[in-house]
Amino acid sequence: KKRQTALVDFKFNAWAKYDNSALDDALPKVVADYLDLPRYVAFRENDAGEFQRFVLEGGSIDVNGAGCVLTTEECLLSEVQQRNPGFSRERVEQTLCDYLGVEKVLWLDRGIAGDDTHGHIDDTARFVNESTILTCVEPNKRDANHAPMRENLRRLKKMRDARGKQLTIAELPLPSPVVFDGQRLPASYANFYIANAAVLVPVFNDANDGRALRIIEQFFKDRPVIPVYCRDLVWGLGTLHCMTQQQPR
């Protein structure tokens, strides 16, 4: 049975942090009209019984195409930069399942240090196939990423997929801290972009670049893994996955 491609229009409020997002929020309708795709605006009833548009960004979720979505509590449940006030964990889960067609939400703890989105998953842990997740680790106990990445790894090792099967978890290093003008930036190899013909991986002229590339290459035997220098790009507080949006072939 042929599946129809459609577009889900989640509200964008600039990571619940900035006030200049009106044009960004209007973009899904423009894209749907241009591509002549059905568009579904994500509304949901909150705990108070009021209907409101549901806020979600592409970088806050990662899916495996087999019923699971991966995200962080820091991004979708925290009261800091709160996307959806009045939404319990259960309502957030139901909304994701209804609009993304998934069956199970996998909750990690937090994202990496320096991420002004407050916990996007695409700098932290990513599916590389239906049953395997690459997750960032930081062995340096004095680094801000050590404790949250350790907690994420602990949770992942206990997780099961939508069919109840244990997930395969692989560890991905982080580059040394990248700092600009006194601000730590969200540099991460997990911000790779999976395209049809290649996988684009951010690198930072760091000692861990080669190791990270070799780890990612293990899971993509059918296409080249291409490093893209992103030390300058991350000054904008994101790299390759942050500036892209995949769509079905």
C-alpha cells in the first residue's frame, strides 16, 4: 500500500526563548502549499481542557521509523524554556504518538552543555537504524557533560523498542569544549545529517574527529560518511542537523 506524504505543522516559538519567530512559524504552510502536500496543524487539549497549538522543533525529536521517538525531558517537560505549559508528560506523549504515528516515547534526561534550545536530542543521541542509538559520552568528570551523558546512557541501556526488544547502544565521543567569546558552544558529532547518498558529520579539528567518524561509519556501510568542518558554523549555536530538515525521498 502506497503511503501518502503529509506535513505536520507544529507551532514554532523560537525555543521558547526569542520573540522574532513569526515568519518561521508561517513556513510550514508555505512549504505545504508549494509542494502541494496535505497539512495537519497540531492542536491538543491541555490539562485545563483548553485547545492550543502544540510546540515542537525538529531538533527535539529523533525517530527510528519503527514506532519509537527519542527526546529529552529537559526540552519537552522542563519549566525552563517551557514549550507547552499545562501539558503533562502523558499529554505530551499522546500528542507525539498521534501526530508522528509513533507508539513509544523514549525519554532521556538532558542535552549537552551550551545548547540554547535547552535539551535538543540531535546534539545528544541519534538513531542510526531501527534498533541502534548512538549516544554521546564524556569521560571527563570535571566536564559539564559528564553527569547528564552518563544518566542518558544509564537510561538507554534499560530501554526497549516499540516491540519490547532491547535496543543496541553505541557510545559516541564529544569534541573538546568549543568556546567563543567566553560562551560554550554546542559542538557535537551527534548533529550529523543522514541524506540519501551520504551522511554528513560535523567535525571541529579536534582529536576525537577521526574516532567519531569511524564509529559512525560502522552503521552506514551503504553510503559514504563525509566530514564537514563546523568549528565556525557552531558559533551560530548549531551545525548540520540544526540547519536542515529531511523529507521522504
